Amino acid sequence: MQSNNAYNVYKNNSVNYASKEQLLLMLLDGAVKFSKLGRQAIVDRDIKKAHENIVKTENIFYELMVTLDVNKGGEWASSLMQVYDFIVRRLTDANIKKDVDIMNEVIPLIEDVRDTWEQASKASKGN
């Protein structure tokens, strides 16, 4: 019980003191994780688990869409918004149809978004 409590304190502190870039990467890591769990649940025919994990992934992208400042980001941000929108629409299709092929199409896009932000974060720090 003690170690579980220590982990929760660490986890809360890592979120509370994370930079915006770290929070973004945490969200995107979660999107990759939940989308893969959703895909596996479709394969396993666990409809409830598939739905829950796909919705978690959609919610992450909705949050990213809300926080993306298209006015400041210009054309780049507009393009990114289109990618986010496409991902959400495909996740919705996959969830409605419980279609593993759509998940196989969209997961690499989610991973690309995460990798792109990770590279941008490293570049901004000069790594």
C-alpha cells in the first residue's frame, strides 16, 4: 500500500510540474496507448473496452484541437487541425463499425503526430 501511494504522489507531481511540451507528449503517449488498447479490444470482440479506449483517444484529440491556436500558428496550425480532425473522424468510424482496419490506418497517424511533437520539443531545447 505504501509504494502505491508513493507512486500516486510521483505521478501527480509529474503532471503538476510538467512543462507544456511534457504535458502534450504525455497526452499523445496516452493517445497511442488507448488507440492500441481499443484496436486490441476490437480484435478480442470486447465492445465495451473498445468503445472506452477509442473514446479516450478521441477526447485527447478534442483537447488538442481546443488548445491549438490557429490564429497564432497560421498555416501550420491549420494543417495540424485538419490532421487532428481526420484522426477523430476515423476513430469515430472505427468505433461505430468496430473496424480493426480503420484502427490500423489511424494508429500510425497518431504515432506520427506524437513523434513530430517529440522531435519539435527536442529541437526547441537544442537537443
